[in-house]
Amino acid sequence: VKANPHQANFHDSPMKFLYPNEGSVIMVPRKLDGSKGAITCKVAHIDPSSELFWHCDGQYIATTSDIHVLTFGFDAGIHSISVVDSNGNRSSVNVNIMEYS
């Protein structure tokens, strides 16, 4: 997601979660083969070429640059998703993942 400073409201941080929002409750269905589904997280950064380092519950997940979109699966429960840029700026959201049975 390429950020346009005129479209995203960055407040005091150079980056912002576009999805999910803080406190979201997300229902993740199982796939047809019975495996867990996943959600796609999106972050806008005022400098899209910045590298972002993604973490879930304090564990490193992946790095993105240019397009800050990441799809990954979660276990059911409350999780903290964080991104940190190369300058040490951080943005986080807490989400509640629920699975369809």
C-alpha cells in the first residue's frame, strides 16, 4: 500500500495500520481442505520505500518494503501485531481472532 500523506492520517507516527483496526474481532473461516484461513494486514508508511519489520505477539514474522501487505494465519485468541521501521518507529494493533468451526 503506497501512502499518500494527504489521504492517510498519520498523527505522530510515520505509519498507520489500514487493516486490521485496533480492537478488531476477526472471524477466520477454515479453508475447504480444513486448514486454517489467514488474514491480510495492511500498513501505510509516509515513506513507502521504508522496510517494515512485522511481529506477532513479540515474535518476528517477516519484512516488507514498498508494498506493506502481509497475509498470515493466527491461532484463535487475542494477538498483538506490530510493525517497526528502520528508524525504530513502531505501530501496533491488538486483535481478537475467532475461528469458524
